[in-house]
Amino acid sequence: MTIDEACVGCIINQSVKVANAIHASSSLADELTSTVTKMSESFSYDDTPPEIASYVYEKMAQIANKTDLYDEVKELSTKKALSFVPLLKKELSNSNNKLLTATKIAIAGNVIDLAAEVEFDLQEELEKIFHTEFGYDDFSVFAQKLSSAKSVLIVGDNVGEHIFDYMLIETLSELYPGSKFYYMVRGNPIINDVTIKEAKEAGFEKICEVVDSGVNTPGFTYNRANDYSRELFDSVDMVISKGMGNYECMSPSHREGICFLLKIKCGVVAASLKKEVGDIVCKMD
């Protein structure tokens, strides 16, 4: 999906979030916002929001002289997510439908999004997620597709959320021991998205193959990915796409068999899905 006029204000506002995250001086904060505002005048409406974000965040990183603008925040997000793991493991062990429970855990983690228009509280989300119905409910199709898939690619989204993705992949490995699982991450730091660094720190290599997509966008942009990632994306039986950025990049896609798992956190994505902000989504394409 390409950008909407509403995306422009949202992207400009992200410069304020970045300034707060890096504890910028007032002069640096003003420079970040004025630069992004100026850039917004020439945004291409043929680009996806993640493609626009790649240009904006690269420029902000140059101005701030900082490779990973959200490194401190990402560490805190990971610690917070890990604090919920014991409780969530208990929830999983007591579940009569482990796939549904693990899927909802993974979607709840999607609220850890520093680029979203609307913010949600992680603890509150986890407390209610198991009693929340899908706003877009293709879960039965998702489960059926998984049962016959021999290769599954999970495209990660945000740091912190990746801890819950780990739990999903663990569960999938238990339920479908004959399948091969891959976890795809971003090629370099962009917003608070997961990269190879955070995936390795979380131990993903113990449960699946970790794939560096090579993309510099907060979403899997196929034409920016490295050769291996494109080949994998095209050849696996099924793709599980986490979060709004990946939805924005892969809707539409040239391939079938993509399941979008996300929490709707902005009006533009809500309109695209014909659902409401706050809905949880399990959508098969």
C-alpha cells in the first residue's frame, strides 16, 4: 500500500519521538523536525510508508550522528517483554489450543511500535488478548495452511515483539516438527525493528534459521531485499508477516500464502483492512 496524506503528519511526528529517544538538545530536536518537514514536501505518493521512512530515518541518523537511533529503547523493550515470558509460558502450557494462544501472544507483542499513530500498553494488551476476538478472522484458514506447510517464513517486525515471535516459533516447531522455519529480520537498524543483532541475542538460531533480509525499510520491501531473501520469500510454502510495516510492504504481493498478523494502530491501515484501530488481525492472502 502506498502512502496517504495522513502518513505525512505521522512521519513528521516521528522526528519528535526520535528527539525524545536520543535525549536531543532543543536545537538538535528542531533540526530533526524541520529537516523531516522539508523532506515531506517531496514525498512520493508511489512509495509505501516504510520506503518513505527509510529515507527519513537515514537522514535523521546522519544529523544525530547515531547509527541506531533507538538502541536504548530497544534494550528496554526487550527487558520488558522478557519479564512477561514466565506468565505467558504458563498460559501456553494450560492452553487447549496452543496455536491460537501463541498466535495471540505474537500479535499482542505488535503493540511495541515506536512509529505508530496510536500507542497501546503492552501489559494491558497481554491481559486482554486471550479474550479478544479477531477483527479480521482467517485463523481457521491459517491453521489449515500451517498443517500442510513444510517451509514457513516468519517476517519479524519490532524489537521486544520478537520475544513473543520466539514463543510462536517454539510452538510451531512443537506442533509441526516436520516443518522448516525461518525468521527474517531487517538489514540494518531502522526505527525499533528487529535486526540480526537482537535475533541472535534472543537465541533464535537455536529454533530456526535466521535470515538477514538486507532491506533498509521498516517492512519487507521485496525489491530492496538480497537475493537469498527474495528466493526464500518466493519458495517457502507459507509466509507469516508480523506487523503493520510488513503489511504495508506486502499488500499487495506477487505471491500467495501470506498470513498477516498485526494490531491495527493507525487509520490508514484500518481503512485498508476495512476494520477499526485497535482490532487484531489474522488475514490470509
